[in-house]
Amino acid sequence: MDLELLRERARILQNIRHFFTERGYLELDTPALSPALIPETCLEVFKTDYTKPGTPQERKALYLVPSPEVYIKRIIAQHKVDVFQLSKCYRNGESSARIHSPEFTMLEYYTMNADYTDSMEITEKLFDFLLPPDGQSRNADKENGGQSRSSVAAGTEACTDPWEFLRPPFIRLRMDDAFERYAGFRLSEYASVEDLAKQARRLELPESAENPFDTWGIDDLYELIFVHTVEPNLPCEKPVFLTDYPAFVPCLAKDCAPQNEALETKSGISDSKSHSPETANGALWKERWELYAQGIELANCYTEEQSPETVRSYFEKEGLLKEKTALIPHAADSEYWKIFKDFPSCSGVAMGADRLIALLCGRTSIEPILPFPLEL
């Protein structure tokens, strides 16, 4: 990594801290090791052992955190304050590639008395704060023959403002509308294994005789169709808030209200139709969004679940599934749900800081902006 990119990375991280501290957010520094984690079947973890001095036979399993969420929510439950953290996180079983690394830097920020639409506004303000003024470029070297990512993505000459492709307002697009636009059907009308299997075949997605679509879980079929037909076709001219995820994808986000019109009343570009978030089979959407920029997934956001019983049920179901399917099983805190007995209304965002820095440096990969990229 060259010196200019080292300086640019440091400057961006300093500016992120400045953005949140000047708005009254408390910066946290939680541990990288934990004896138990939040069960998430979508990721794998790293396991290690603590050995007591003089007693090598006595070992206690510890895990590198895939996210500081497991600790941050305990602080929120106790103190109920706006918080943020920049920290190293660790995820196993993933390729070390263009936008992936087993060890990476995560930015997480939680805002009290807020929902996922408020987090959209905060995220847009963060981008505004980090970008140069209109019409100015950075001194960091650019890839692609000196052109900015915006001109390369658009296939045109360099824009007057080389950072227009990252400037707010961002596009708002509901998942249901994205499926209709790019996969040719609405999830709200085809929310069953049978229906999604038929749609996957219509889209000519690869299916094996040993593992036919009819035997898949509904969330796996959804993910297959999303990754092959929706995600690659999301707009690149502006960042996209992809909102209102289906409730059958397990997560600790609140259900959408029966008639959620929040996205139509908030400022910004609205690219969605007004419709009930209830699916045909009665399932609800979740108050969740993911942020994409230049086709790269940058952030994940929830209106955080507050119900202790819902959190307990999630831990039980995901924990059992994790035990069956995980390459590296881990302990889950069976008492974690109790912190939600007095959990405040809030919204949390987890953003890949390395990916954000790469975009702000005009790079198409995180490798140039990592001080020591892992070679695996």
C-alpha cells in the first residue's frame, strides 16, 4: 500500500469519527473476543481457545466477533445513548477477493428514537460529509486510466462533479419492486417455496437433479434469485437503498407496519409503488435496508427489534439451524434476550468501512486500501 493511500485511509477514518462525535454519538471500543455470539446462519466464524496458565487441559472456547453488535446492544440496553464504533471484524469461510477479506474494518452506528428511514438520512449526511465539495476531486491516484468511478460506470467523459455517483439523495427501491423490475415478478405474489421454485426455473437458474429447487428453503430460493437477477442489475448512477426485506429472511429487524408509507413521506428519490407490505401468504416485510453503490453492498440497517420474546425465538430457531449447518458451530447466549426487556427504540447500521474507503479513493477493490491484504 502506498503512502498516499495510507494517508487517505487515515483521513477518511478520522472524518468518520468527527462526523459522529460532533453529533453527540459515543465512540465505543468493544472486545474482539466473545464466549458467545448472535447466531447467524448466513456467516461463519473463527474459533480459538483460552488456556489458563499452568492448566493447559482447561480450555475455554472463544470466538472472534463477526460484528460488534453482540456487545453494542448490551451498552444500548443499559445506557440508551447514540453510539458508533470502528473496529476489526472477522468472518470465516469467505473468499479473499475484490471486496472480501476474512478480517475487515466495520463501522457500526446506532441512533436512539429512530427507525430505518432516519438511518437513511443519517447515512446520506455521512456521505455528504466525507465527499469533497462539488466539482473537486481527491489527490489519491485513480484506477481506470485516471478516470473517476463515475465516468467509468456511466461510460461517458468525466463529469463536472467526479463524485456525483456517490452524492445524495440516494435512490429508494423496495425489494418487492426490485424483484418485479429485474426478476419479472413480485415477491408479495409468489411467497412460497413452490412459487419461487417455478420462478427460478423460468429464469433458467442452475438446478441439480440431486438437489431440486422444491427441496430448498424459501430463504435460499429467494437468495438464489436475488443474487442472479436483482443484485447485478441495481442502478449504478446513484447509491441505492434497497428496502423492506421479506420477513422469511431471519434477522433482528422489526416487522413493517401494516400500511407503511414512510418511504414516500421522507425526502429523497423515491422509486417505489405504494402497496401493503403484507405478502400474499400473510408474512410481513422487515424494516431493513441494504445500501449498494456501484454494485457493491456497503451497509445493512434495521429498525432494531425490541421484543424480548421475538429475540428469544430468533436465537432458538437460528441457534438450532446453526448447530446443524455451521462449518464452525459456536455458543449462543441463551440469556441474551433479557436485555430487550428495556431496550430503547433505535436503528442500527453496519457498514463495510474498507469498501467505503475504496469507493472514496476511486478504487474498484479493497486490496489497494488495506495496509496488509491477506494472501490466502
